[in-house]
Amino acid sequence: MFESIGVSFQLTRESWALLRQDKEVLLFPVMGAVVSGVIALTFLLPLVLTSGGGQPGPAGLVVMLLYYWALYSIQVFFSVATMSCAAIRMDGGDPTVGDGLRGAMAHLPSILVWGAIAGTVGVVLRIIEGRSELLGKIIAAVVGVAWTSLTYFVVP
């Protein structure tokens, strides 16, 4: 396990070094932020309407699950696009934004499955945090940090 984490760190370092050569590829985080903003606006009203001012009911949980799934999927999609371009550069090519988007689209089913898994974990942590006293909030925060750290290595 620790070897794969080391490989992931090395790949990430090399990817960023290569991406400095391809500044247009740095548009992926901007595109991800714009799409995430649109998703947030799309889900904001349903989340407010289904929360009833307190904990969300069943409909609110469904909306929250869809919201988290969409956000995680978008985040991973643009990360895969970035890594696709890094892989092209490492192979001696000259990647474009289109190459990265095509690379991410080639993995779309996996991205959507991972988004569903990560989104579900996010919702569960949010529920634990919302319904717990201080100790539950601390545990949810620690598990959340651990989960975020582990999922960082999924894309590479």
C-alpha cells in the first residue's frame, strides 16, 4: 500500500512538472470550478426546499446524494483530464485541452461509479456530523480527512 502511495506522489510531482509546459491544460481546474458552481446553483433550491430548516428528510437525502455524486464526479472528471494530458506529455506528445477531455470521457463510467461511492461517503459523514455532539463531529472530521487523503490517490 505504501509503495503505491509513493508511486502516486511521484506521478503527481512529475505530472505537475510536465503540465507547466502546457499552460492551457491548467484550464481544467477553472472548468471544474465553473461546472461545480452551476451544479451548486442547480441543487441549492432543492436542498433548501427539502431540508425544512433542519435535518433533511428522505427527499432531502436523495437530493444531497445526487448533489455530492455530481460534485465528486466533476472533480474526478477534470482530474482525469489533467492526468490524461500529463500522460501524453510523458509519452513525448503535445497534449491539448481536447485530448484531456477525450481521455476523461474514455473513463466516464468509472468516474461516475467513483463519484457515487465518494458522494455516498460524503453524505454519510455529513449526516454523522449533523446529528452528533462534539465527539461525533470530531470523529466525522477525522474520518473525513482520512477519506479525502485516501481518495487523493485514486486518480493517479
